[in-house]
Amino acid sequence: MFYGLSQAGRAIAAAAVALKGEDWNLTSHGIHASGYHLDFADIEIRTDPAGSAGSFVRLSELLRSPVWGNDTVVRLEEVWDTLPANLQYPLTGRKRFTPLYASADSIDGTEFHALLTLHVGDILDRVVDDGSRAALDEFLQSYPGTAGYEEFAPSPDGS
């Protein structure tokens, strides 16, 4: 799988109009792990500096996704929790902030104006179980793109 993703990244770089000359040539992984003596969740992840030719960095820049740089350490658990497939597999018991599923499609047959309504799923059980606006507000503070929402209504089935 790694080599398949590596080749896909190289193909994206080779086809990128934004890259000139030999800039398409990726020279390393561009992301590194250390701290293998630590608990699995605490393994340290670093990226190469912005502008380097490592695959992770170059593709992040092409996709306009920020790179945190090699002097910033990110714990493996934080990266783990960004993958939707890992939603049901936490590495520790700490408060998590996982990706949210969002859809403009009606989930219960109710018709809302598509520009005004967005159904959000995969809100953590602790927030749903609390059921309060305060718990939701606190939770959504970790998702800056959710600013400005007005209403909160659980789905008809309570989820």
C-alpha cells in the first residue's frame, strides 16, 4: 500500500502544472517518526520543512494543505484521529476530536433548504449522550469551520 500511495503521489507531482523543471521529482518521504520508546499513541511525527522536496511536504503544498514543519511534533494519536476509519478505534481514553461527516442530503425525508441545512454525523458519543447545547458548543469550538451555526436538532432516531 505504501508504494502504491508513493507512486500516486509522484504521479500527482509529475502532472502538477504548478511545479516547474525538476520540482516534480520527490526525493524522500517528507515525514518522519521518532520516540519509538514511548507509548504507541505518543510516537512523535515531524515533517520536513516547507519548500522541501519530500513527498508529504510537496503534495501538501500542491493541495494547499498546511505543513507543520520539522520543529513541531505531532503525536501519532492526533494523526490517527484524523482518519475516519479509526473513529471506532481510539488509541487512548482521552477526549478525541475526529473528523465529522457532513451532508446536505435529508436523512429523514424532511425537506430543508440546502443552503441553510447541513446534517453532521460522527459527533462523539459523549456529546450526544450529554444532549445539551453547552456540550455541543464546547465540542464544536475544536472545529473552526462550524462557527456561525444557529440550530441543533438530534436526528429522529436520537443519534
